[in-house]
Amino acid sequence: MSNEESTSNFFTDLLDYKFRKYITRRVASIVYLGYLIFLPILTVILTYAAYRYAQPNYEEGFHWQLLAIWIAGPIVGLFVLIYTRILIELNIAVVNIAENTESR
């Protein structure tokens, strides 16, 4: 690897229309960090919205369905985060395979 290849600019690689350079590893950490910040906030908002939507249907007493919303919401959010992590790792693995098998 020459010195020019090791110090390649991100934006130059982004505009490489022949796809000689991969940016997946550099972008993956930023995408995952965005999911780590955005997904818990979205999970709380959607769980609260589901609770407020279901609450008028129950007039009195304690209802297990409303409690289940608060339990299931974060669990679904956690599964989405796990699924996102697996997809990002899969993309990185494919890029690693492509870099290791390309002819030099």
C-alpha cells in the first residue's frame, strides 16, 4: 500500500464512481452511533404514544395491556438495535471479503 492510498481523503473516496475504495468501515461506526442515540429516544416516544392511544379504551382499574405496552416497547427497541448491529457487521464482513479477494 503506497502512502497515497493510506492517506486517502473520505470525500475523494466517496466520489469514487468506480468503487475502488470502500468507505463502509468508516461510515459504519457513525451510523451505529446514530442508532445508539436515536433509537432509545424513538422507542420512548413511540411507547408513550402507544400508551396514550390505548389508555382511553380502559376506564377504571389496573390493566395488564397498558403495562405490556411499557414492557414490550423497549424489548422491540432492543431487538431493532440488535438487528441493526448484525446488518452493519454483515456489511463490514462483505467489504472485508471483497478487499481480501480482489486481485492486486
